[in-house]
Amino acid sequence: MLALKILAALIIVTGFVTVITAKKIVKRFGLDKRVKLENEHEMEAEAAEDYKTLIATVNVKRYGMLIALPGLVLTLIAFR
């Protein structure tokens, strides 16, 4: 059971670190440049870039929570 607890903690920490550092991850890998907007021509250039950064950050945070979710389930199993 100790191994399950350690594994759960590592998975949870990995997921939450991804969530906390989402903005740095987006900037480092240029993920905001890959976001495509349907109505980009209706927005100002600066507003469109901010919106792309926001969308990319939310996507990274969502993936971080998806990483942490199995760790939370494993925690429930390990501490039962």
C-alpha cells in the first residue's frame, strides 16, 4: 500500500504543478500561436493575442487536472 500512496502523490503533484505553471508552459512552447480563432478578424490584434493566450492556458490547465485525476482516484483507493 505504501507504493500506491507514493505513486498517487507523484501523479497528483505532477498534475498540480502542470496547472500552476500553465502560463509559463504556454509561453515556453508557443502554444498560444497554435490556437485558431473563428472570428479573429473582428478583434483587435492585441485582444486576439490575449485571447489566444487565455485559451491555450485553459487547455494546459485542463490537461493538468486530467493528469491529477487518476492520482486522486488512486488516493481514494490507497487510503481506504
